[in-house]
Amino acid sequence: MGYQDEIRNAVRWDLTTVDIEEKMRAVIRKIIDSNVSALAVKKDNMVVGVVTEMDVLKYLAEKRDPDSTGIAEIMSPCELISREFGYRSSPCIQLHQSESVQNALKLMDGAGVNSLLVSGDDDKEVGMVSIRDLLHLV
């Protein structure tokens, strides 16, 4: 195992999700109860974004109402990034499971994120990988 391994070996396919219509109080509770650092945001059963602990921290610092603020206001929308299309900075990044650990770590570093969404061979299959998950492969 090493830097050239595919990230598929570290992906958590049992994605913890939240619906885009949820209010922040429910999102905070789900992050705590699930013991995860990021949640995938779904709309009509499709992943459309990510909300992280850092997003929640920034939200709490603004002292906004958790019962009226929706997750759509603070989530990071997603885009597909790969070697084929070039790397771009985005808080919500999705890679294909065949990307290498090295490429994933470079992308995380460049974008300043700790987690990436990962697509499988089936376009509807989505998982998540964190820096910690990738370090187990190195």
C-alpha cells in the first residue's frame, strides 16, 4: 500500500447524509450523533453538497438561528474534479475512486479541505474519504 494506491481502498461508502431542506439544529445533531466531520447533502436523492464541522463552526460564530437557517445557506456545492478536467479549488470536491492517494492528498491540500466525495464506477454511487482514511493506506 502506498501513494499510488487507488483511493477506492479507503472510501467509506456508507455515506452519512442530510436532506437539503434540513435546518441547522438537525444538521448539528446529526454530526454529533454520527461522530463524523462531514455530511453529504442530498436533494432528490442526489448528492449536491457537503457540510463540514468547520462550516458549522463558522455558522455558530455568526450566532444565527439554528431553527430558521437551512443547510443550503452554508453547505458547499459539489463539482467533479479529476486529472482529465484539471484540478480547481472548491470546498466540495468529488474524485473518481480510481484516483491515487497521492492525487487525493494533493487536491485536499490545494483546496484546503479534509474530506472528499468519491464517485464509484456507477455514477449514482457516492462515498466519502478523509485525510485520516487515506493515511491508513500510506
